[in-house]
Amino acid sequence: MEFTDADIAASLDWIKTNIKAELFTSQFGQLEGLKVRAQADPEIAKATTFLPEALALEDRDNPPQKTASLVP
């Protein structure tokens, strides 16, 4: 399969991210490789903007429970 310079230029960010992810995976393990991929993923970046709202909803719906203490 042959690629033109235009093909490579159009996918350069994806190519660099995947090469970096593969290097991190081989040198530091799968979790680090996945972190590299996650940092470059626009869907994950968008999803993280909703985390504060999700945490606020969770806190609202699940107030802290009082626990009994065995110590007077």
C-alpha cells in the first residue's frame, strides 16, 4: 500500500499519537500506553469536562451517611 505526502500530512497527529502510545506500552506497560491514547482522544477530553457536574449530582443524591461510633 502506498501513501502520498498528503495522506500522511492529513493523519500526522494520529500517526504520532499511535507511535508514542506503542512506545509507552512497550517500555512502561499497557496502562501507560492507554494514558497516551486517552490524552489525545477528543471524546475523552470532552467527557472530562462533565466530571465536576457528575460529582455534584452524585454528592447531591448520596449524602454522607452517619456511622455509629463504638468509642464513647
